[in-house]
Amino acid sequence: MAGQPVALDAQGLDDGPKVALEGARLAAADGIRVRVFGPASLSPSDGVEIQQSDQWISNDADPVAAVRSTAGASIVRAAADVAEGRSGALVSGGSTGATMTAALFAMRRLKGVHRPALAAQVPLPTSADGGRGAPGILLFLDVGANTEVRPQHLVQFAHLGAAFSESVLGVTSPRVALLSVGEEQKKGNPDVIEAHDALAGQAAIEFIGNVEGRDLLTGAADVVVTDGFTGNVTLKTLEGTARAVAAAVRDAARSGPLAAAGGLLLRPALGGLRSSLDPNAVGGAVLLGLRGVAIVAHGSSSPEGIANAIRLADRTVREDAVGRTARALQAAGATREALRDAPARRGQE
């Protein structure tokens, strides 16, 4: 096994710490070392080390207050493990607020970053190739880190997303779009319109303009940017719709003998669709804009979902996504200081 281990917070999952341990063992079988922060009842195995952490932060707790007052909590210790260089990345399926807060406090923002953004990978249906010849992944951000944003935040999210899409997802010149209520340049609220104007004048990323909600799963863009409130609601709507459609198809296939026969014929295709829409398939969302790697997994993750989150964290480290993102922001003039001064420069032109 090579490389730094991944620090895994085993507390806070819906089905308990044993799910995290099983996921860690699956990832370890791929050669990824894992340091699991959880209760003493968990047992180590080849490639999996246990760091006893009986304290944890629940979803009901205030994230900032809890992180500051509970130094022994599993998520706080795991984030510190990364910041202090003992682990290379953080994964947690516990409280999203506590995970983001602990990661931000321990790892800190990249130089020049306004605010970190939570980016989710959304698998596209096999029919959505966007004209590029193959189905892929939509990177959608922000999905919950910042419920209120300014135009400069949206601009920086676009650069953060483009850098991650290229460095980790392997997309050459990712197409970046803003989520809005219409494709036209002047559609949307004032913040979206101003962000559109700023992005339209930048050559560092391939900005294609606005997309509407109906375009998210068509492959029209590789990266779609919005505020954290809209992004979180949209993502959960997509997940709920996928489950409802899968259930409706399953019920229809059981509605009678002819439907059952048709269901048997469709089973391979439906199985592939179900897999592509399963949140466990991608593992979790990545918190972009930090000096370290932090992955936020679903609280309802299965062992395979946790394993995929660990694999994503390991791949993000190996691809030097943090360093490449920092260099991309600097080269594009998308640092906090540059974006702050941009309106003044535009006004002087």
C-alpha cells in the first residue's frame, strides 16, 4: 500500500460506525490505507487502523459551537489528522455542517479563496453525452456550503469547479454554466446577471452561459454553478425524483403478467439506470477551496458508498487537485483580491 492514508470519521452515519468500517475495508482491498476515527468496538484489519474516538457531533448540534467545544469529537480529530500531515484526506458521512466546519477550521482556505464550495458529482443518464460521445459526470456546485452568495463567489465557484473537473474527473476544457431561469444573458437575479457578465469576459474557462434546471441532466455542461440554497434543494429534488421514478417503473413491471415479462426484458437496462442514479456510486461531495481534501458522504451511505468516497478522496490527493486548483485560480486572475478589484477596473475602462 502506498501514499498517505485517508482519515475516515466513522461516527454519525445513519446505520452506525460498522458501515464505515466495512467501507474502509473495501477501500483497503484496493490498496488505500485508512485511519478510522470511531468507537473502540471497531476492529483494525489489513490497511485499516482504528483511532478511538467515542465523542461525535450530531446533526442537531450547532456546527461551529460544537466543533470549537468538542476537540475530542471524531470529525474534529480526523480533520486535524489531515491538517497535521498524518493523513492525506478527510471523509465523513456524519453531520455535513460539522464536517465542513471542522475541515475549514483545520485545513483553512486556499490563498485567495472567498468561500469553499461543496461540489457534488451527478451521474448523467447514458443518453446524455452532450455531443461529446460518452456519458459522464456533471459537477454541480454549490450544494450547501453557502446559502447566500455574491457575484464574485459565483465567479470563483466556476473556476473551482472547472479546475476540479479537469484535474480529477479528466474533462478537457470543461464547459461551465450558471443555473438560471432562462438561457438569455440577462435572465436571473442581479447576482447571476453580474456573475454572467464577469464570466463571459474570461478566457481562462469555457463559459457557455446560462442553463435551466431542465438542462442539468442533458450533458449540456460539465460544471453548473449556483448558490448553496438553490443547489441543495435542486440536488435533493433530483435524488428524490430518481427514487420515485425507479419505484414507479418497478411497480409497473409488477402490475401484471405481460408487464412482468416486459420487466424481465428491461431488467439489464433498468439495473444500469438504477446504478447510475445511486448516490453511492460517486461516494460524496468534495469541499473545494481548502488547503486539503475533504469529502462529504451521504449519511445513508452503504459500505460501497463509503468505499467510493475514500477512493474519491485518494484520487483527489493523487491528482494534486488542491495544488492544481490554486495554480488555476492564480493564472485565471480569480483570486479573492483580483475579483474584489475587478469591478473597479471595469469601471475605469
